[in-house]
Amino acid sequence: MTIRVLLADDQALLRSAFKVLVDSEPDMEVVAEAADGAQAVALARSERADVVLMDIRMPGTDGLAATRMISADPDLSGVRVVMLTTFEVDEYVVQSLRAGASGFLGKGAEPEELLNAIRIAAAGEALLSPVATKGLIAKFLAQSGGSDLDQEPRAHSERLAALTVREREVLVLVAGGHSNDEIADRLEVSPLTVKTHVNRAMAKLGARDRAQLVVIAYESGLVRPRAE
């Protein structure tokens, strides 16, 4: 099955470089290119893209706004967004995840990293390792005192009440940066059982992927960032 990729970046030269790289792979192809966020949303719909490589900073409708539009559209529920940023440790990272992105990647990443990111996102997984995601979220929460990410804590807390004790336990471990295999070892269950708990937690909390579970765990106060 070929992964259909949409490139959204206002730099034509960069899009061309990404297109050559993606089209060189037998399991993926670039189906469209967009120079701004509004065009990216329209093309994601018309070209049935599986993964959008989305630049955060674009003129007009930026990548964050476009990602929110894609995430809010039921017809685009299967589209995964990977944010591209010049600096990986960036104030927009957490906003990207909250907007619905499956993760982010620095523009300076190696070609294999980019290709791997597309495959991971297409498979419905979080692009970043849970450890990396958790570390960034904790950092920005600690810096801002939670003010920038505290818009919906009550809503998240109420949704947490729908989780079973085991699902909450698994959520804490996911936010702690542990893989399914590691969680399985800790809880003495199978990795498949852990995956089931993770999927149920995602469904109940309205999270598109694992990265958003980590965000929700911190936003709701279930997990608190620790000072380094």
C-alpha cells in the first residue's frame, strides 16, 4: 500500500528536495504540494493524503491553524500531520501536538529520519519517542507555569473520570516515557493488553495518537512535570 504524502511548505526549493526523497521510496509518493496552510487543508481532502509534512511557519494560514482544521474535520480523521520546524525545541511544539499533529521533526533531520517519520505517522503511531515528547511538554509546562496549556484542564479532568483504574495507570506510564513493552513488563501483562488499554484511553480522551495522550496527562494534572 502506497503512502500518499502532501508537502506543505512555503519554500519551493525545500518542497522539491522532499519530493525527490519521498518519491524515491517504493512505498510512498508525493500526491500534492501546498505553499500555505489553507491550500494544505484543501489538498489533504481532494488528494486523499495519508500524511502531511506541515511547516509550522507559513504566510497566511500557518501550519498550526491548518493542523487544527484537519484535526477538526471528521472527513480527514485518517490524515496524520507531521510538523516540520527549524528548531526542534520550539515554543510551537506543544501547540502542534495539541492542534492534532502526530509529532514533529526538525528540518535538519537526516533523510532516513524523515522517511521513517512518514511511515510511523502513516501507521497511526506517535512520531516522537514518548521520552522526547514527555521531556518537551514538561519543559514548557514548567517554564510557563502551565498558563499556556491550561485552557481545558477541567475538560480533560472530567474525561479522565471515564478511564478505568488500569487505563489511568497505563496513561501515567505512557506519559512517563515508557514503551508498550516496558509497561507490559511493569504491569506483568502482555504488550497486546497494554496496546488495548492505550487505544481505549485514546478513544475516551479524544486523542488522535500517543503523543496527545502525553499532552492530556500533563494538562489534566494527572502527571506533573518535575524540575530537572
